[in-house]
Amino acid sequence: MRPTGYEPLHTLKPVTTDVWVVDGGWIRFYGLPFPTRMTVIRLADGGLWVHSPVADRNGVAAAVAGLGPVRHLIAPNWIHYAWIPDWQSQFPEAATWASPGVADRARSRGMSLAVDAVLSDAAPPVWEGQIDQRLADSGQHREVVFFHRASRTLILTDLIENFEPARMPWWARPLLKFGRVCHPDGRMPRDMAATFRRDPEHLKDVVETMIGWQPERVILAHGRWYERDGVVELRRAFRDLL
Ligand SMILES: [Fe+2]
């Protein structure tokens, strides 16, 4: 398999206290190869919160379990759920929290996905006060964004994508550039942005909430994430709205 540029893959990588990422392999979406990333947060009670899990290869699920009990599996938007069932079978005691739209989308693809609770604008009591959240909903794209207060870490899935062209197949580069999702100016993919145009005030409100959180870092599911200056990156990526 072609390297993603984020090797080692399926390996826990510490970000800061109680925050880790795991870079996963390629996934194809509409024919385009995407490198993937998951985020792990350890909550105050020691339980683990696993965002957009990647495939369980290289013993990564066992490595995650070594950090604490896996309690929450997060499918953060309508198209990020592919490996949730693998993690459910490894951690049957974990609760699965899904963005609106996930269960329907999975069903339409012939996959039965057990969801314990649907995510909304309000953090559930189990992580309220530790992780804030907002639902960005264009009617087509539905994604819940999260902010881990203690580490000032914002976790986005697809609202910003930031592919490094040199790490992508040559033939995909013009498409990514047209899609406005190339490092260092990664933004919301053009087609997704079009779906939010029906109600730009809604997206603006979500972006202003995220800026109000004053994130230091912004972890993304695809491409290079932003280790610092989170607010600057949000203002850059959503400059058309602000
Ligand atoms: Fe994605």
C-alpha cells in the first residue's frame, strides 16, 4: 500500500495530556483516497472517548485499552462510521454515540449499525463540562464538532480537510486543489460548503462557537492537523463567512 505520509499507522501518538491520535490507512470516498485519523480522549473518570475510530490493525484497539476502559465510541458525522462495528465487538460495554444521519446512511449501505444514542448540540452528562459540542447541520452534511476543554483541543472530522498534496497521488491533486482542501489552506470541501449555503447563518454560528472556545490545536480526520493557533486557522478556513 502506498504510504500515507503519516506513518507509523495504527499506532497511538500522544498529543498532550489525555489526548492521542491514531493515523489510519487509506479509505476511498467517491473514488478519492483519503488518509484517516482518529482521536482518543481520556475523561476525568479514566474512561476513554474514541472519535471516528480507524481500522483495528497493528493491535491498536488493545493499545487503546491499555490507556483505560473504552467507554464511548463516536461516529461524528453521517459518513464516519465504517469501523465502529469492529470496535463495538472489541468493546461491547462501550456506548456508541452517532451524529444524526449515521444510522440511516449505514442502513442505506446495507450495514446494520447499533447506535445507543444520537448526538445533538448538547453534551451528554457523561462528558458535559469536559467536552463541549455543536451540531453543524446543512440538511445534507451533519457533523458534531467537539472541544476538549482541558487541552483546548478542537476535533473536526470533515468540516476542514487539509491534504498535503505531495503525500497524495498525483492524479488526485488537481481535484483536491479545486475542492479547496490542500495544506496549508485546507478549508471545508467545496461541495460540502455548497450544502451549507442554504443557511449560512447556521454555519457562521457554529464557527463562532468554535472560535469562542479559543482552541489551541485543531485535530482533523484527513490530512495535516493544526498543532497551534487554532483560532487563526478557523478564521482562515471560514473567512468567507466571518
Ligand atoms: Fe471524512
